[in-house]
Amino acid sequence: MSNITTNIKGIRDIMRKDTGVDGDAQRISQMVWMLFMKIFADKEEEWEITIDNYESPIPEKLKWQNWAADDEGLTGDALMEFIDNELFPTLKDLDITISPQANIIRSVFDDTYNYMKNGTLFRQVINVIDTIDFNSTTERHLFNDIYETILKELQSAGSSGEYYTPRAVTQFMVDMINPKLGESILDPACGTGGFLTCSIDHIREQVKTPKDRDILQTSIRGIEKKPLPHLLCTTNLMLHGFDLPAVRRDNLLSKPYADWGAKDKLDIILTNPPFGGVEEDGTETNFPQKFRTKETADLFLALIIKLLKNNGRCAVVLPDGTLFGEGVKTRIKEDLMTKCNLHTIVRLPNGVFNPYTGIKTNILFFEKGKPTKDVWYFEHPYPNGVKSYNKGKPINIKEFDLEKDWWNNREENEYAWKVSAEKIKKSNYNLDIKNPHIGEADKVYTSSELIEMLTAKLKNSLELLNEVKKEIKE
């Protein structure tokens, strides 16, 4: 076990003793804002060299090295007095016009809270954190792995689990979209930043000059409305070398659909909008009547179609319900297939998002500007010997080699089949289409088929029950 792994475990163990930290989500939030302060301090050492005339937006007394780095410095009640009455009020009220870095700090602390109550335990935590050098390439890479495990822990932190998309899924989506340096990239519901950091890693090989680095920094953006994932995402992006604000606290669904113009259009959108999310009353009125619904994923799909440039590309994770749903869902799918080429749907098996949800999911790939002629389906199989995924055995990126090998030379096979847009239109835009190559004995029924079968069985049961009632009366 690496020292940094031991450090993170030690921090968690100390925090569990503090009566102010209640549950996984609070513990993670507490740990990450403290890590953010140390990461920011180490980044400032780098920025003093790389940014001309760099000036720290943090008042001298509040800099990490002046209150946290001395392992025999402030502790106990005096430390908590400083944290609660000086550090937090000042950083929450920082003037964001000073510098881009001031904007990053203010955005992090606006909705972040100190949950720890015991100043002695607090001192123990910051002493452990201070041993990590985030300017060391080795330790930074190690911490990226640890950070992934922190994000996975969110899966067991109640509703916070929605912030984590399996790394293999995000990487596969980014690989297939293949973003290029200079293309504008957005995740409108970015959670902890998985799609953004995968995109950064993908494009970084194309970065050859300082100008290229600046282009990368200004081309990737995320939007997140909840404070904890926003904090995690901002920290994640700093670990990936970003020194400009790249993620903002907002809800894109709260802006009127008609107000999005040409300047807002994007080359690439990569996202996994929350499943089953319900927007607050009134949000749906920002959308045209035909798209009005409170379901988050539906509204995001309608907005994504609007925000893509001509020839813009998208990969989005959506539940089965979107594929077979009717009403508003039908109208959004019609809009999608009329304005975009929905060229591929990868059908993921059960359990990919366990333990957060067992809902079956799909990855839709489409390009704006031409209507859909045919939709290719690819049913992702379990590896040999696997019946479902779980926290200990998640989906692995190597499994997607099947799709990657097929992608550029498409032919029907046991996993892949093609359906014409005309056939989909005749079925009222039902995209929940079964794999025709699976025999009845091995068949995995689609969600809409299961509903139809259940409805038919219920109808038969009622008819039999009525017959029995008649016989009893006679």
C-alpha cells in the first residue's frame, strides 16, 4: 500500500472520531475541501513560476503554509475559532474580480461547510494532508487513483451516488467521440468531472506548445448544480492541471430554451444526466410546450439537441425508459432523429451502475445536422462467467474492445444489428428494439416487451378470475 493510500485511510479514520461529521457524504466533503486547500497551496508554488506577476488571491494569514503547515501550530478551540470565524467567512466573500484563481476559490467555498468540531482531530487531519506533495508528479498520479476511489465511495453515500459514472463507460464514450484540440466540450450535468477529465487526458497528447495548453484550458467546461460534486469536480480539474475556472454552479435547465443562441453552440457534449431526476416546479416552462416535462434526463436531451453545432457530436447515457417512453419522450426522440443522425445505441447490461441503480442503461451517439437514416444497435455482453457487475467487479474498459473493433467496419453479428429510421418512425419512435440474433431460450427481453408481457398476463388473469366468479354464481 502506497504512503498516500495510507494517508487517505488515516484521514478517514480520524474523521470518524469527530462528532460533527455525520455520514459518508459529509466526511467526503470535509476531506475534499481540506485537500483542495493543500492542492491550491502547491499549485500556487507552480503558478509563481509559470504565470507572470502571479499574485495570490488568498490573504497571507489564510494561506495553507501560514496556518496548517506547522504541525505544532494552531490546534484545539483556537484552531476551530480561526476556521469558522476567519478562514471560511473570508474565502466565501472573496472578490472574484481579482483573478481567475480567486473565482475558483470563491466557487468552491460558496456552498462548502466545515463539519468538524474537534480542533485536536482537525489538527491531526491537516498534519496528514500536509505530508502530500501535489507538485510531485509521482504523488499526483498516485492521488488521481485515490481520488477515483473517493468518487466510488459516493456510490454508498445515499443519493450522492448519482455523481459517479463508471470510469470504463466515460472513457469508452470519450474514445468514440474522439475530441480534438480546439473543439468546445461541455458536460451540462458534470457531477465530479469524469467526462471532463477523460477528455483532458485524451486531448493532452495533442498539446505541444504553451498556446495549445491555453486552448485546452479554455475549451472544456462543466456545469453542476449541487455543491458537493462541484467541489469534487473543481478539485479534480486542478489535479489535471487546470488553473482557470472550468466548472460552474448552475442549472442549464433553468434558462429559457429560446434564449440559447449561436454563441452558445458546442462541438461536443458528453454527459450522463441524472436518471429519474425530477426538476422543481416551473423549470419545464422554460421549454417549448411539446417538450414540457419534469423529468431531468428528458429535458437535458431536448437541450443537448438545441446546443450542438451543425456537425457537433454527442454521447449521452440514458435509461431504457427514454427509449420506449411515449408522450413527451416520443416528441423529443422525433426531434432527435429529425435534426441529428442517431447512428449508434450501445445497450448496456444490468448492473453497470450498481450499487447506485439497477436500471438498464444505453449510450446514444449522434451527430447534429443530418436526419437519421439507420440506427445501429450494439448489445454489450457480460464477460465470460459474469452474471452482473457490482462494486467489487465493475465494468472494465477492455470489454469495450468488442465495440471498438466493430465501430469503423460495421456488420451485423450476434451483438450488432441495424434498424431503419422509417421502421422506428412507424413504431412511434420506440427505440427499445430487441437483438434479433438472440434465440428465444437465450433472449433478454427489452423493458417495453416485459411491460407488454406483464400487461397481457394480468389481462389473462383478470379474465380467468371473472370466469371463476361466473361459475361460483351459477
